[in-house]
Amino acid sequence: MAILEFEKPLYEIEEKIQELKKISESSGMDVSDQIETFEKQALEYKKELYSKLTPAQRLQIARHADRPTFLDYIKLMTTDFIELHGDREGTDDRAIIGGIAKIDGQSVVIIGTQKGKTTKENLIYNFGMPQPQGYRKALRLFYHANKFNLPIVTLIDTPGAYPGMKAEETAQGTAIAVNLREMAKLNVPIVAIITGEGCSGGALGLAVADRVLMLEHSYYTVISPEGCASILWRDASKADVAAEALKITSEDLLKLEIIDGIVKEPLGGAHNDYEAMGKELKNAIIKEIKELKGLEPKTLRDERYNKFRRMGVFCQ
Amino acid sequence: MTVKDWFEQRKEMQIARRNQDAQIDDSIGKLWVKCYNCNAQLLRKEVEENLDVCPKCGYHFRINARTRINQLFDEGSFEELFGNITTADPLEFSDTEAYKKRITQAKAKTNMNEAVISGVGKIDGYEVAAAVMDFEFMGGSMGSVVGEKVTLAMEEALKRKIPMIAVTASGGARMQESILSLMQMAKTSCAVARLNEAGLLYITVLTEPTFGGVTASFATLGDIIIAEQDARIGFAGRRVIEQTIRQSLPADFQTANYLMKYGQIDMISSRAELKSTLAKLISLHTK
């Protein structure tokens, strides 16, 4: 597993503990008391370390190569998943995957951006950067959910919509805009979760939802800290400063009333314990759908409208 | 005349010409303007009388929101609304300069208090609600105030049951308000959904330049989308795309003509024809 720079001291301690265990086994000396003390200290240190991370450090967890992807969550949280392919206009964008599945017995339409864990996978999924056709596939599936009265769940982990020539020619901006508008019209509950990177319009294009949740170490922003730094500071190396200034952490966004809740991650981040992460997220989704399912379509739409209508801070 | 004399004379003439050029440059901003497209030196008054279009080559200069309003609406008919809504600095943002200071500077430079003017007015007698953006105010970027005033204009259209016109000019979302700016895309698009549900006509006029979060929200959601001649319109910026795909892009990439070719807009209008085009479209949708 890839070890992040700031985690190195932690791994050194853990290595020492392992060594100690080996020595104790081979020499027959009983050092279990010391090992236990060290392990306790290591855990304390770990808790301390992860509770005091800077936004830039958390960004690294959100982008961790081993972070669970959409297809991992499908396996961890759902049963009977059937993928539905294609935008019906000539393309099946692999950066957005969608289908129908059951979560705790409830049929849902579930859609998400997909990243790879290897270079080969990333080439297939285009690093989780959708083309306009991906947003159009998502839209088609939104309509499907609407028609059959199925709740919608979206999982978002994207560095942004793809900035390419063909993407522009086939109207990337329009594709996102149409999703924002059409999501406002849907009669079924929508729950969106930022699971890793929630970057810009590319993330929002799946996130005009009744409930928006974030995983603890995920981030959600108008522009990547690197992009912001190179435009406003004219210096990409100021990304850490930009990450701080942009207020991109789940706690910041809860405070700003942009999101509705935070889903706790296993200590050290989601990649440390897939099972626990999947269970935690599944429970959060079930809870939100249960609350929303009883609402009349008009109430749902009105409350969704009012939720986004309130956003923004200005003087009057 | 020796060869040496000839060179001397030529040099003196060059210096004299350069001084003359400098005098013209000094008066730029007063009497003269230079066309970016054909490089012609033009009398400012002549350009202004021609709707800020180059009389020589027809290039459409960028215009600010107030000029646009004067050109588009029947004289004296435009009533500005929601002008009391002004910028806050919720994140206390500061990059190489504080956001508050940037706002103060933008206000002084443009004599506007934000990057959009909302209101109601008449186009050839037809009452419409409108939001007109101003690129000179922080690149027309959309933060909380722009999102709110665009939404309020749409809600005014709903209240009065009249068409809505949005004239866009924007580099995209305003980074200094971070996530709050992103949410303005959702807010304005949700308001368009309401216009749709009420069956009200919504026309967008995309002007030079319209990019990023504005393109990916209310700008491209018009029932009818008009691009003004010479406008550049896109989602991602040219430079970002070139860096990503590592190849150079065609010269006409993201121009109004390019978008027309790819079926993204209904029409391209010259500035001179814009008002009559809007009036005709509204009349065709009036029972």
C-alpha cells in the first residue's frame, strides 16, 4: 500500500513493533508488556495524527491510489447490481458508470464516477474525468429512475469534467448544465455522496440532490487547489495555501451548510478498511432514503429547490 | 546624396514617425481606439456610434453591462432591480491580494457594485426580465451575488409571467467564494427549471467571453441560445485543454462559428441585429 509522506513516522513505529515481536518470538523473551505499551502509544499517535491533518494532507487521502472506487462500493454495499450502459447516442463513457441495484432490499438507480487504481484501469476510466456523454448517460438513468419511481444514489469522485477538444465540440458545459436543471425536476429522492474528489462542475453535475453527504476526508470545491494556485497566485506550488483558503474539507462545508452530513472514515482513511467504510456509507444511504421516501414528489422538488436557493452569502 | 546621408535621413524620418505614433497612443482612451482585429486606428466616437463595432472590419468590441442595456432596451424602459445586493467575503479569502480589496478595486474601475445588472425592461414594447453580465467586473465571475441576482431576475419573470433574457459575459465561477460560487450554478439552473415548468420563454445571449461555470449552468439552458458575433464560448479554457491533450487547437476553436458548426447554439447575431432578433423571437412566442 502506498504510504503518504506524513504517515511515515507512524509506519516506522509499526515496523519497530513488528521487529520487537519477531525478536521476542525467536529469543523466547517475554516482552508482551512492552509491545502492548508500544501498540497503545502507536494508536494514540495515529489518532492524534489523523485528527490534526491539514487540508493539503487530507487531499492526499482523498486522492489515495488505494481509495475505494465506485465499483468497490457497489460490491461492498449493494446486491443484484446490473450495469446499464451507454448514452443512446453513440457512446458509453466509462468515467461514469450506472445501473440498478438493491441496497438493503431497496431498489435504487446508482450512478458514479469511476477511477482506476492502476494506469491501465485509469486509461479505461479516463482518471474519473467524464466526457459530456457520461453526463448524458447519467441523465438517461435519472429519467429511468423517475419513470419507475426508484430513488437515485450518486457517488462522486472526480478531478473534474474532462477538458478536451472533443468534450468541447460535444458541449461539455451544456451537458452539465442540463443535468443541474433536470435534477431539479425529478420526483424521486436523490442522495449524493462525495467519496473522494468533488471537483467543480464535473462533480456538481451529479450532485443536485436532496441530501449531499461527504466522506470525512473527501473534498468538494469549485476548482482544484492546484488550478486555483496557478491562476490566483500564479504559482502552482502554492496549492497547499489554496487548499486552506478554499475551505474544501467536509467539516468546512458542513459549517457552510453546503452539505447535510459527514460519513466517518476508518482511522487513516477509507482505504484502510474497505468493509468498515462500505458498511458506514451503506447505513448512511439507507437512513437518508428512508427519510426521503415518504415525501410527496412536490414536497421533494420544492425542498430541493429551496435547499439550493438558500446557498450563497451576500450583503443586503 | 551619399549612401550614408540616405541612411541618416531615413533614420530621422523613422524617429519622427515613432514620435507621431506615440502621440496617437497617448490619446488612446480619449479620442482614438485601436481595433484588435484589423489594427485600424479608429475615432472612439465613430466606434461608439457604431455600437462598439469596428467600422472597418466589423469586429465586435466587448461592451459593459450598462452599454448593453442602453443598446438592447427601449429608451428609458429599463428598471434595475436588486441593486442593493452586494458582495460579502464569507470565507475571508485572500490570495496575493485580499478579496475585499479586489472588490473595492473592481467597484472603482467599473462604477458597478457587482458583475451583473438585473431588472425589467422593454424590447420593442415587449416586457422582459433580464440579467446582463459585465466582464469588466472581476472578469464577470459568478459568486453569490451574481447567482442570487440572476435567480431573482428569473423569479421576477415567473412573478410577472414574462420572458427572461440572460446576457452572459464571464470567465466562470469566482474562486474567491469557492464552493459558494459552485452552488450558484445549481441555484441558477434550478431557477431555469421553474421557468421551464411555467412555460416561460428563456433566451440566452452569449457574448465575448462566456466560459466555465456560467457556460455549465444558466448560459446554455436557454430555450433559444444566441451567440453574439465574435464571442468565444466554452467550458474549459483553451490553455487548459492544450496542456491536457498536448496538441494545439484550431484557430477558430470555441468561437461562435465553431459552436454553430457543432450544433450548440441556435444562431449567431451581429450586435446591430440583436435587439430586433430578440423582439422577433418574443413576438413569435406570443399567442
